[in-house]
Amino acid sequence: MRYRHVCPRNCYSACSIISHVENDKIVLVTGDPHHPYTKGKLCAKGHAHVERMSHPQRLKRPYYRQNKAKDFSPISWKKAYELIVSNLVSLYKEFGHFYSFGLYKHSGNLGILQNVTDDFFSSLGGTTKIMGNPGISTGVEALHYQAGKMKMSDPNEISNSDLIIIWGGNPAVTNIHLIPIIREAIDRGASLVVIDPIYTKTAELADLYIQLRPSTDGFLANQLVLDLVQQDACDYCFLNEYSEGFEQFLEEISLQNRQDLLKICGISKQAFMHLSSLLRSAKAVSHVIGPGLQRHANGGQNVRAIEALAAVRGDLGTKGGGLYFRHEDGMIFNNQQLNDMKDRNLNMNKWIKNPIQEEGEIPIQMLWITCRNPLTQDPYPQNIRKHLLRIPFVVTVEEFMTPTAKASNLVLPTTSIFEQEDIVTSIWHKEIAYNEKALNPYFESKSEWEIITTIAQSLKSFLPNYCSFPLYKSEKAYLESQFNKNIYESYNINTPGELRSIGIASRKTKKIAWEDRQFYTKTGKYKFYSSKAKGNGLPPTPVFVKGRVPTKMFPFWLITPHHPYTLNSQFHFHSLLDDKEPCVKIAQAVAKRLGIHDGEMIRVFNAQGSLVMKSICCTHIPEDILEINSGHEYTNQLIPIVETDMGEQIGGANGVAYFDTFVNITKL
Ligand SMILES: Nc1nc2c(c(=O)[nH]1)N[C@H]1C(S)=C(S)[C@@H](COP(=O)(O)OP(=O)(O)OC[C@H]3O[C@@H](n4cnc5c(=O)[nH]c(N)nc54)[C@H](O)[C@@H]3O)O[C@H]1N2
Ligand SMILES: Nc1nc2c(c(=O)[nH]1)N[C@H]1C(S)=C(S)[C@@H](COP(=O)(O)OP(=O)(O)OC[C@H]3O[C@@H](n4cnc5c(=O)[nH]c(N)nc54)[C@H](O)[C@@H]3O)O[C@H]1N2
Ligand SMILES: [Mo]
């Protein structure tokens, strides 16, 4: 038998996967060749879903301990449910509301079935949600200021570009299906420019690689705009008819000095001239912005500056041109758009720093963690651990005993993609796809829908009027209830069953974003001057704002990019993984100066943390940058809470400037 699945990890591709099942066992997974973006190719992690599903360390049953200083013991589901419901009932009886019940959820599984938990919280008439999308909200907010909405063309359109500029992204590692599309463009004669402080796998493919100083992209983009103006290479039709505020923007950036390019960005005049001539002569330019670029204190402003460059040249809304970061089209199902008006939303950055102040008179007494591994992925995990110890009842829904699960009271095992129905949308391509259930749940694991529905049912029997969560007979029925007219119209389907039977549905709207050049602003024009940004305390125009720089005491940037064979903190067991222990990459010249030998254990430290790890000496990074892949258990102990400039308006908290972390090293 064959079943259709979709990878729900927080990744661009949301790959369609086919499982080949024999005797109730998956013997093989392959990519679905009919998917218009992923076209049958899976990454190492996609293939490893099978290994992950039956990995010896996967949770088989619920575990509990009342006292976090003690060890866990297995517990039955019946007892686990009783504990959860009795805690909820007593919280309600004590306070008369559920604000002491908190949700801490992120991106471990982006399938809409998992939003059942958000749905449950929203049905309780007011709970607490810890808000913030630390990795992405900066850029999302940035792209709302000038165009009013975050849109992008079908990524396959990039193959029609004459010039592709990748700013702070490493798709050869993080978005592998984009590479064949880029190659197609190159085969047609296009040039590829990669702008990144680190010489990455993607940079290896470039015609022009620009190694700029971290967090200075905005200055480069502003200078390129000035150059287009000086060379009379702007799209004046776009500027005059479809935009406003260009004069103010131009006035601001005219105060900058071209000579500072070397000082600020570390870019030579020659490299700049080469890039600007490519930009002037190309017919259609695609700018691909990776999330890496916005993980700085001025990251949002840098994203705005790049979009402004695309606008000035008239690339927004053209075939082969445009800006590619991500889109919001997939946020279309009912439980992705819940009305949370009654909830108390806490800013995650403030909460991690000082929960007592954030929680005020209603401290969180029971915390529900799902699809999130904050002790590995969030900043300042040392403090988060303290909060988890303080909160009397912490429940974590997981597939593995992660560091976060280990810091909880109750750990509930949940089903994998092969053991539940689901629907997965993408933040990048234009497809939505149905995930079929191929196998029975692994040991005692249960889907989040089943867990939440059982709890809601029981809670309703104790407190009949305080939980409005809708009870459905099956996962399938719950999923069907998330459809609406907008979905049917946008994806050309008539019923949920139709998506189930066709497997993949493509958005039928225009493939080119902003083709009509009607922006989502009050006047319909693209705004080089945003009063909204000004109102939020930001520069009104996309002008470069200086970022943070290393200090004498901590002279290295610590860049913690995403790993080729893991997905954030997942897949660390992967047999392909050659660096099971985290290691720090260091420029050969620096190693030589400090007498560090390749492979030697060294200490990496700052005011917040100190880690000992293996050093790898290499030539692809500048002398004042160290590189450690994110996703390892301890790495984020070095990451302080430095906020980016944007994100709160979109996600409830500003992004985290993960890459504005400064450290020092010593030999042991
Ligand atoms: N230093 C540093 N830190 C970073 C970043 C960085 O660049 N550098 N990047 C940031 C970014 S961009 C992101 S998106 C975040 C990601 O942060 P998270 O979303 O927390 O990371 P994940 O490891 O993808 O997923 C969390 C957990 O979800 C679990 N999980 C998987 N499937 C399911 C499921 O079906 N149900 C439930 N309940 N759990 C499931 C996984 O086992 C995993 O332990 O990390 C951020 N952290
Ligand atoms: N294999 C794999 N794929 C993934 C993930 C994964 O964990 N593993 N995670 C997924 C998720 S959640 C996300 S958000 C994306 C992340 O996708 P990417 O953005 O592609 O990855 P990052 O590792 O965050 O950073 C990319 C690059 O940004 C560069 N960079 C840092 N600062 C700057 C700067 O100031 N300017 C410029 N120009 N470049 C800079 C870094 O050197 C790095 O090479 O990938 C997704 N895909
Ligand atoms: Mo992310």
C-alpha cells in the first residue's frame, strides 16, 4: 500500500512524501514527483522520517513526576488525563478564570491538526499565551511597512530571472529545492550573487560572492539605490505611478557617504561596481532574503532596505523579478485564524527575562508546551529552565525526551506524520497538501487532536459552561471543520474530500506577486515613507540604521546558522550527522594566532554562558566570526535576549537577534 504524506517541519518545502507500507510497516519513503515545487526530491531529513518514527529513543508512553527533582515514572493515559483535568478544574475554582494556564508553542510540526491546541486554549474564555516567533517575525513586520502585506511570486518564477541576489540565506542547505530553479536560470544565462559574511555552500555556486560585515546589508542596498539614481536606471514609471515618499527616502540616503562602504560593509569599490553594473544591466532581478539576515538588532530595517531596492528598479510585480522571503497565503484554515481577543498575550522576550513582572498578579500555574523545544532553541535557556522549575505543573507534548520534556512534570507522547491525518500549507510555495494516516500510533502515542478532545470532553463534564471547544468524532471530521469558502475558491476545490483525494492543491491566483501593482496600503501605493513605521518608533523610510558590533571583551560575532542534516533541534540522531557534538568553526588565521590546533577542545564564552567544544579551523569565515550550528542542546546558552527592531506588531514580540551574539575564546 502507498500513502500520501507531507513533511510538516518548519521549512520552505513542505515536501509531499509517499510511504510504501508492507505488513503494517513502512519499508520506504519517496518524494512525490507530482509536487510542483519539490518535484519528487526529498532531503536527508525527509528520508529520515522513517528512522525518526521508530527510533529507539522515541517516547512510547506518558511519563510523570510530581516533583521536578525526582525521576520520571511511566503513567497511564487515564491517570495523565485525570491529572490534567483536575489541575484545570482546581485552577478555575481558585481563580474563576484560566489565565493561570499558559501555552508555549512554536514550530515543531506546522500541520493544521496541531492547531487543535491553540483552538482549545481559545475556547476557554481567556488563557495566557506566550507570544513571539523569534526566528521570522522581524522580516514579516518589515515587509508590511512598505507594501502593506508580505507576498511573493511562485518560487518557480525565479527561473525567469536574469539576476538572482541571495541576501543572508543558504538555500543549498536550508531550501534545497530552490537550487535546481536557480540552476535553470543560470543555464538560461542568469547571474547569481550571494551576499553573506560566511562563504557558504550556496556562495560556492555564485558568479559573484560578496563577503559583507554582518548586519550591514541595509547600507549596501541604500548605496545601490543611489547608484541607480545616479546612473538614471530607476523605474520612473513605478516611482511616479505606483509609489509615494521616494523623495524623502532619497533625501535621507543622500546623506550617506559611498566611501563608508568599505568601513561599514567591508566591501571594496570594485565589488560594489561589479554588483551595481549587474543590477543595472539585468532585465529582471529576483532578491531572495534568507531569515539569517534579519537575526540582527537592525534586521528588519535591512529587510526594508532590500525591498526598497527591488521597488526602485521596478522589479516588484514583474516576470522573473521580485522579492522572495515568504508569504502569508497559507494561513487560511479556520484554526490558523483564531479569535484570541480574550487571551492574555505575554511577550516571550520579556517573559524569558522576567516572568514575575510579565505574569503580574496572575502567575502561570500550569504551562502547556507543544511543538517547541525552548531549552534548545530559545535565547537565554538558563532562565527558561528556572521558569519551568518554578511553574508547578508543566506538561510537554513530544515525540522525544527533549531537554524541555526533561524539565517538565508530565510528558505526553504524540503521533508522527505517518500515524495521523493532517493538512500542511507552505510559507514558500503555492501548494497545500493532505497527509494520510498509514500506520497505527506508535505504542501508546496519541495525536494532539485526540489528547485535546479527551481533555475537553472531561473538562466539560466538570465545568459545563467554561469550555466551548467543539467535539468531533474523528481527526478527519475536525480537519474538515477547518475548511472555509476562501480555501475552496483559492485552491479550486469544492470539498475537503476533494483535497484528500487529489492530495496536492495549487493556489489558482496569479503566479506573480504585485503584478497589478496594487499594494495593501491606504492609497494602494508602495510606501517609501511609512507613517505606520514612524508611529511604531521606527525610521519612516528604509534607510540604514547602524547595528551592533563586537566589543573588546567579546571580539567575535557568534553566528549560529541552521544545520544541513537537522531541522532546528530535530533529527540529531541522524546517521549522516558527522558532528554529533557541537563544534565551533574558527578562521585558520585566528587559530594560528591563538595557538589552537584543528580539533582541539576550546572554551567559547560570554557574560551569559561558557561552553567547551571542538574547534574546526577553516578558511570560509572571516577572522572576527565564529560559527556553531544551531539546534544542539547547549548552544543557545550563549545566546542572550537581544531583540531585533521589529516583530511585535505581527507576532506579539520582536524577533531575537540570535546573530548579534558576541563571544570570546580561550585554549583550555
Ligand atoms: N541559536 C539559534 N537559535 C535559533 C535559531 C538560530 O538560527 N540560531 N533559529 C530559530 C528559528 S528560525 C526557529 S523557527 C526556532 C525553532 O524552534 P522550535 O520550533 O522549538 O524547534 P524544533 O526543533 O523544530 O521543534 C520543537 C520540538 O517539536 C517537536 N515535535 C515535532 N513534531 C511534533 C508534533 O507533531 N507534536 C508535538 N507536540 N511536538 C512535535 C520536536 O520533537 C522538537 O523537539 O529556533 C530558533 N532558534
Ligand atoms: N537543513 C535545514 N533546513 C532548514 C532549517 C534547518 O534547521 N535545517 N530550518 C528552517 C528554518 S526554521 C528557517 S528559519 C530557515 C533558515 O534559513 P536560512 O536563512 O537560509 O539559514 P540561516 O542558517 O538562518 O542563515 C543563513 C545565512 O545568513 C547569514 N547571515 C548572518 N548574518 C547576516 C547578515 O547580516 N547579512 C547577510 N547577508 N547574511 C547574514 C549566515 O552567515 C548564514 O549563512 O531554514 C529552514 N530550513
Ligand atoms: Mo525558523
